[in-house]
Amino acid sequence: MFLNSFHSRRRHAYVIVALCAAFLALTARSVGSQPEEHPLVWSVARFPDVAMLEDAGDMRAVWDSLASSDSPRGAVERLFGAYAHGWSREYRLMLTSDFHFVFAEAELRAQYPNGFTAEDERLSLLHLAHGTVKPDGRYLPPADAVNLVATRIEIGPDPEHPDDERRYALVRVGHASLQVMIGDGPMFPVFDGVEVMALVRGDAASIEPGQRADADHWYVRQWNEYPAGAPLVTETTTAGVVRR
């Protein structure tokens, strides 16, 4: 989710880019629940020093206060909470080892035909929170503030696994927006649109050390991003994803 378009979008606007947060299933027909009108909102000013937080135990306390990942909705909230706070390690732990993110923009899809992997996502968020030096020597400073909003959330069956709703789900966010601020400048709009995320329960997921293969944890395996008003598609490639 998220920092996927970070490097490319930032190249075009010379500002940090991060993927937004919010997801969207495929069609209203494939979504079982009614849209949740209570928005998820994260406004974080000044990314905290992670090492300092870990030493003080504050980071763990905040992490533990987030929604539990024992449901698709909870996993999404936890994922976004980690993103908004710039916690790249915790963010990565919410993604499966075979995770793929596909960009909304045709230009970025062409530049990254295979999308972003879980490690690409981790590095993107790491650079958003702490800055990075590009291969040409340019320094891109970290974001000083992030505002992330997700509304009209629906949860339904995953079209790729229609007969296994206990272990697979699609989360649809009808509207998602992400803004970042660099230095003392204004909030910069990074994304405004809809998102679709495919989630899988831990006992059916491709996981790595630090993740749990049980029925009490859910993970994001695929993320598809769409601009506002774009038609949704449901096809998948042999690699498992088409869009983000």
C-alpha cells in the first residue's frame, strides 16, 4: 500500500510519495457488507524516532492499541496504522510473502509491470519516514506529516476464492485519500481514489518468520489501486494480479 508510487510520483513532483490507504473490493455485487460510513482517519505530525520509541516501550504500546488483525477489517486498520506512523517493519509484517501491489496510473504500471512486492513496500515507507538518497545523489527528505483517510469500507468474498469465505476476503474502500507534508510546506495530495485489497487468513497465507499461520491473523496478499471514477476490473494474470 502505499509507498509504491512513492519514488516515481516523488520524482515527478519532487515530494515524498506514499501510497494511500483504503481499499475496495471489485463490484458491489461481490461485496457482502454494507459500506461502513465511519471513516478511518490518521493524522500524524512528525514521524517519531522509532529507536527511541522502542527503547521507551511507547511504540509497542501504540502498536498494541491498534485494531487486532483477527479479521479482514482489523488487518486493514492495523496496516494503515503502521503506515501512518512510519513503522516499516510492522507494515511489512501485515503483507504476505507473495504480496503484489499494482499502481493506478498507466505510466507507473508500464514502469513497474510486475507491481510492487512486500519488500518494495517496506522500503518505500522507510524512505517516506526517514528520507533517502537517490542514485544520482539527490537527497529526498522525509515527510513531516501524513494525513490518511479511508471511508465507505465494504467487506465481501474474494472472487478468486468464492468457495472459501472463511479464509479469503476482499476489502473495498470507496474513497481513500493520502496527503503528506514536507518541511513547513502545505499538505501535498498524493492520492485520491478507491482501493481493493485481497486478504487471506494466516492458516492459508504464504508467510515469513514473524508472521503467524493461524486462524487469528489476517494478511494482505494483493492490493489494487484505482483513480476516482475508474471502472473496476476483476481479471487476474497468471502471476496472480493485475492491478493495485
